[in-house]
Amino acid sequence: MTGTAAQSRGTLAIETQGLTKRFGDMAAVDGIDLSVPVGSVFGFLGPNGSGKTTTIRVLLGLINASEGSWELLGQPMPDRARRVLPDVGALIEGPAFYPWLTGRQNLVRFDAAGPDAQRSTRKRRIDDALARVGLTAVASKKVKTYSFGMRQRLGLALALLRPRQLLVLDEPTNGMDPQGTREIRNLTKELAGEGATVFLSSHLLSEVEQVCTHVAVMSLGKLLAQGPIAELAGAAATRLRVETDDVAVATQVLERLGLAELSVEGTTVLANLDGHRPEDCNRELVLAGVGVRSLTAIRPTLEDTFVALTGEGFDVAR
Amino acid sequence: MLLAELATLFRRLRVKALLGVLAAIPAALAVAVYFSGGPSSGRGPTFLDQVSHNGMFAALAGLTIAIPFFLPLVVAVVSGDAISGEANLGTLRYLLTRPSGRTRLLATKAATVAVFCLAATVAVALGGLIAGVILFPVGRVVTLSGTTISLAEGMLRTFAAAGIVAASLLGLASIGLFVSTLTDAPVGAMAATAGFAVLSAVLDNVPQTRALHPWLFTHHWLSFGDLLRSPVQWSGIVADLRLQLGYIAVFATAAWARFSTKDVLA
């Protein structure tokens, strides 16, 4: 898909314009313009309380937007919800089931609740979905006997109950064991391979980095950045890291070369590379008589970008 | 969707237990009459003193005993849970994104609660009938007016009575449905609904609020007994059904107005 095609209308799986949701005085979602290209695996990042889940709830028509408009799969929402939502699979804030029904009975109940029952294919679709998430063996056990990870899998089975063009997965690996997390990652790739757009909200950056083609970062209800992951990850500066006993001289040399944001920690000097080649820096350091123990160019990770955008704080923002 | 909804409701242990208790009430009553022996003084509740003559009356006596307290309580539990229970489980968000449609979901819930009201009264009638047939003689039925009708017609009128009691509960059920759209806490909705039933019954027994009496949804609850007169006295039953329709119209509309625009955060 070309960039121009992705920007034109109709090739965006999710598009919002000035989407705002206020609870009283507080804007939980504050005028966001989200563009999720068709076919992307889109990581939706943000600290706790940044408005990710509220955005997802508005997108799916669970709560009313205060302002702004949005489209899903090229259809205006919430007017076309009845037509669009059958093509959208969702896992919102964890799975929810009737504990007194079996896994299979739960899937039947939700499938039957839609406007397009398709009863003739139901059994096959449920069998396929259960097999896909590895729950076939416990399908006729009551959900109250399921572990949290099993419920999460059943939630995914529900999202996969029919062919979907868009999957909205809110923290899908929450509460899963490492093996389950791996399976989810593979499943996400598989679904994307089949042509579905996957909108994945997460706070696990390594997770997002491994599967996503695009990312958006939210903080305090605002959309701070969005785009292809390579562009966003590259936005933070590449750092040069020098280990030496001649810290003072090394700092002078790097300063002379014009490297910014120098910092010293013990026997380590850090600086922004700002387009300088690491090998040039090394030569200058050695010529100045600095004993270089090691010299590394540190490429920025998504985490660096994320922290640069949202800040270090561990506290919930509000 | 209605079938799936009904299956979800009636597979629940709580609902099975409630229906079991309802069926046990008239059965226990019949056993009590059996062991107390012989015809009573005639000062007991309506129909109770006829049970020992004709076991069929255990069903009607059961309805009379159950309607002031047990049936409203059970209906409050199921109707108050209708929407708030889904919100509490979190299943509401998955139903709505399926999408079930808010109006459609509410209509399905209303129909399910109505079916449950009927199931509840039929459980009482069946429990009484079975116990009555086992413990007492059964035969031609003497009506409250002193005339005699065939057993078949008596049975028919008994089940018609169960149907009318079920319909009498629909006003309360629609209040419960409305309350359940207001909260995500099912216990609160159940308690509030049961509270309305108690309030209505209390006001109906206070002479000072006589002006309110015809408008209380509990006021005509015992009118089903008029089915056992000869000829059948329809006026009380008609007034009852008309009043219930009024409550349904008001509270179903309120429930719809609330639920169709509500932010679902659960």
C-alpha cells in the first residue's frame, strides 16, 4: 500500500476527526485525529489513564462522543454501527462471560445476539474459533472453572467467531503466560497476514515493537504522535556511549566535535550523535590520547520514544 | 436472540432454585393442610379451606399465598438483574458490540422477563396441583359462588388464573427493568424493585392514602380469584390488566430512554 493511498478516504480502517469525550469537566479523550491504515497492525500506546480504553469504547459505540466524528471501515459511526460492527471483532478491557454457561454456550449466546445470526454455519465457526485459541478440550466446561488466561483465550475466540476486517484488541496478552503471549503474537501476525487490520492497545512496548507496523502514542487524552513504527522509533536521538577513564578529556573532545546533551556517569560519557559518525568520534578521541575502553552507538528503541513523549513518571497521570 | 436469552436465563442455578422454591410453596401448604386434618374454620386465606375437599385448590391457594411476597421478590430479582447484571458481568459491552442493538436488547430482555413471570406463576400452580392431586381427592369444582363446574373447566380456570397473576406482575417487572438500566449493581436494582413492591403494598393498606389505591400496581393483585366465580367477574381483572399496561407503558419508555443513550462504562 502506498502512502498516498493510505491517506485518502476509504483506505483507513479507523479514522477520527477531533474525537472528544468529556466526563464532566475532564476530557478523557481530547480532540484526537487517529488514522489507522487498512492492513496495518496498529499499536495504540499510552500510560494508564491516558484515554486508550475510552477511545476504544467511543469507537465501538459503547459511549457517546462529546464532539468530533469517526468512521470505521469507511462507514460513518455510530449511524452505521449495525452494518459495520459485525465485521469488527473486539476484546475490550478483558473478557466477560456468563460463568454458569460453558465456553461453547457462551459463544452461541453472543453469536445469536447479533443482527445476522447465520445459524447454519454457527457450529463450524465456533469449532474453528475454539481450535484456533486452543480451547477445544475445555469447550464444554463451565466458564467459572476457567483460569484468567483461558477466559482471555475465549474472549479472543469470540473476536474470531466470524471473518473480521478489523480487530480491536485491548491488552490481549493481559494475564497470559509467556507461551500464551507468544501464541497471541503469532495469531496477530496470522490475522494481519489474512488481510485484517489489527488495532492493538497495549502498554507492553516490546510486544508492540515485535508485531506492529504502525503506532500511536496517547497521553492525558491527547494523541502525541502516530505513524509507521520505523519513523516513530527513529524520532528519538541516537546516542553515543563511550567508556573510558579519561572522562574529562573525552568530554572536551566530544564537545569540540559538536555533540549535544553530554552527560557523565562514572566512567561513561553519553552524548547525542546528531549525525556524526561513531568512527570519526572514535578517531578524534584516540588522537587526543583518550583510552577508549568501548564505544557504542545506541539506536533508540520504541521505549525511548515513548518515554520521550510521555515522560518518565511512574504515577498515573491523573 | 430471544431463545438464546431464555436459555441463558433458565440455565442459571439461581433461576432454577427460585422456580423450585415457588413450586414448593403450595406443595408445603398442601402438606400442612393434610396433616392439620379436616376442613378448617373457613377463616383462612381464600381457597385454603377448600384444599382438603378438592386438591386442585392447592394451586389457587398457592397463588394467593405467593403473590403478596414470594412472587414480587422473585420478579424483582430477575427484572432488576436484566440489564444491570449484564453490566456487572461485563457481558453488556460484548452484546452491544456484537452488535445486538440497544432497543432490540432491551425488548428481548423485556420479553424474557415476561416469560419468566409466567414460568414463576405456572411453577406455583403446578407445584400446588401435583401436591393436591397426590394428597387430596380431586373432582368437580365448587366455585366461590356455590355453583359446580367440571374438573376440566376448573383446571382451565386455574391456569388462566396463573396467566393473569403473571400479567399482574408485569407492572412491577417493568419497574425492575427500568431500575436495572440505572445502575451497574444488580443487588441494588433488585432491592430497589422489591422496595417498590413493598411500598405499593403498604400504601394499599393505609386508609389515609385511599385516593392512591386504584393507582397502585399491587391493588388488584388478588382479582384473579374472580375467575372462580360463576359467572366470572371480569371487572377487577380488567382494571388490573389496564393498570399494568399503564405501568408497562411508562416504565418501559423510561427504560428505553435511559438505556438507548447511556454511556456503557462497565
